[in-house]
Amino acid sequence: MKISLYTKVFVIVLLAGMGFYFYQISSAEDRKITAVYVEAWRDAANFHLSEKNVDIAYIAFAKIAGTKLYFHEDEVTNEQIKRNIQKMKENNPTTRFVLAVGGYGVDGFSDATLDGNRYLFTESIVELIRELDLDGVDIDWEYPAFHAWDTQKSRPEDTQNFTSLMRELREKMYRLPFKSKGYLLTFAAGTQVWYFQNVEVQKVAEYVDYINVMSYDLIGQWSDQTGFNANLYMDPGNKSQISVDQIITMYLDHNIDSKKLLLGIPAYSYAWKKVKDSRNNGAFAPGQAVDIERVDLTYKMIQKSYLNQNGYKRYYDDQAKAAYLYNGDTFITYEDPEALIEKVKYINQHDLGGAMVWEYSQDAEDGIVKFLGDQLRR
């Protein structure tokens, strides 16, 4: 049978188009992700996510009442928040918006995921995704089978119930209205050794697209000694309790696909006052922790009022890859471009999925999120 020239050209064009389509898909899968948590009630006009190359915005947080979800107890305010989320989506068309459920100190998961309740709970989650036309769900249970320092109910069954929750959510998202990129399923993950005893991380990883590793709070205002919030490696004297590298290595040692790991980066700082240690510029010295609920130590405030101001000098631990400020009395641990570029290198070297930032409103306009978006897109 003789094939016409027209048919040959059509087949060539079709194959070329298919090749380009699959190339785009593979390139998108290989590209590193920039994700950030955004608070649902913030003014949508202040969110410039797509122009900063943010791939995923986690809407924080839907809370739990029995097996139902809500953003605010007041019904009118709850509806206003929903409309605000829709405005965020309209203003940022290339960013995928994912419903984040829970958050630290939010109770309800242990009850909602029991065998008798889990069906209704997952139905509520999927219904809210459908109502707001979101791109998936992030489960922020901190933490299964652990009372989280007496902030929530927990029971041993949480371990298997969490696995069942993620499996059933994945199954139900297959039945949602078609989206060309599909629906994302993710979860916020702990950094402690015991986390791997309480969570079946390997099993859960099979159902999810990304794991948001909360690789920060490696020290904080609960400590009476200064240190680094998110040091990439251990410091020369091994005075840090743990490093980001050690945390990521735990996941890799549990055979978790590196491409599913998003490295968590803080847009906030910790500080200690009455630190008297000129020899080490205040690092790993006794001090009185500053209450960051009362004192604004977000990255945007660091840039505005602290960096090279009011006697503060910037220092850098080249082994730990951690930046800090010290003025002879107050020590501040924070992120900066030099520390961030090392984390970008680490993400690329270990073939991680990308980075996740907590949290957008804490960032400077031309700050951490934009820096990561630019660097990870290269």
C-alpha cells in the first residue's frame, strides 16, 4: 500500500508533537520545586507567587471539627477566607494551590482517622478541594502516635491510621474532576528518630508526590543556649544537636525516593539576649531566649531593622553553612543568600525534589522565596 506524502508529513508532525509533549513532562518532573506555605486569611493582593516562580502554595490551615473541616469558627469569616483563597488562585495562575490540613498543635487527627470516622473525614477533605478547585491536599499532622508535648490527643493506632488516611485520599483524588497535572498529595514530616517509629514513612511515601521535611527548629526559644535554626551541616565543634544533612540522610537511609523530598527552609529567626561571648561571636553560648511571638524576627524584619544595623554584624559558619547576627548582647540565627545557595547545591547534589518555605508572610518581598524560585529554576 502506497502512503501519500501528506500522510507521511502528518505522522512526522504527530510524532514530533508527542516527543515534545513527553519532553515537557519529563523536564517538568526533573525540575526542582519551590513550595511555600501561605496563611489563608492574609490579603490576597500581597501574594506574588507566580511571578516568584512558586510551584506550590500550601494553604494553611484547614482545622478539624470531628470529621469536618473549617478555616474559622465564625461562618461569615470562614466564607470570606474561602473567597480570599480563590482570589489568590486568580492572581497566581501558574502556581498550584494545595489545601493544608492541621498544623502544629491542631487536635483532631487521631479521632478523625479512626476506622469508623476516616471515610467521612476524607470525604470532607475531597469536598473542600472540589469546592475551591484546589490542586490537592497536604496533611500536616504533627505528629501521629505522639501527643506533641501535650498539645493533642494521640493513640498507638495513629501509626496505621495515618497510612490508611493517605492511601484513601490518593484513591479518592483519582475520582476528582480531571486536571491536566493531576492532584498533589503531600504531608509535613518530622525530623526526629522516633518519627520513623511512629510513622510508616516508606508505606506512606508510595502514595504521595512530596514529603515536606520540616528541617528547621533544630534549636529554638526553648533552649538556654544559642545555636542555629537550620544548619545544613554540623559546626566544627559538633555543638549543634543535629543538622539538615543528617535529617535528609535519615530519609534516604529509609529508602525514600529523593525526588519526593522537599527540604524545609525557615523564613523566621530565633534570638537570645544577654549573650556575652565575644570569642565565638555569641555562637553556642548561654543566653536568654527571645519570645518570637512578641518580637518580630521574620526575614523581612531582619532585612529591615537588623542586618548591618544597630551594632549587629553578620557572621557565617562556613562548616555548618549557617548565618547569624551578633551585636555583643543579642545573637540571631537566620537564613541568608550564602546559606541558601548551599542548600540549593545540596538539593541538586542529592537530587531532592526541591525546597519548601515556612512561611510566605514572614519573607521579604525580594527575599527567600524569590531567591529559591530563581535558583531552582536554573
